[in-house]
Amino acid sequence: MNEVLTVGVLVRHPQFPDWGIGQVQSVIGHRITVNFENTGKQVIDGTQIMLDLEAF
């Protein structure tokens, strides 16, 4: 699923829902930088965590 992530996509972290909605800032290899509304920028290892797409 992380393979479909591109800059601007809205996601949630499945293990930390309290981080809120995040917007993908960059995808470089397996490193995904996401700016979450409640915790700011976080770098996610896409080989370890499958982010959930936020549907509107």
C-alpha cells in the first residue's frame, strides 16, 4: 500500500491514531516523511509501517 503514496496524500498512522491526519511531504525509497496535525513531521519506515489512506 505504501507504494501508492505520493506527496500530498492524506494518511493516518495505524499505531498512533492520536497523531491525527498526516500529509505526505516526501517519499524517498522506503522513507516516508509525513506532517501530522498533532505531532508535526515524522519519518516513517515504509518497510515496517503500512500507513492508512485517509478517505474523504
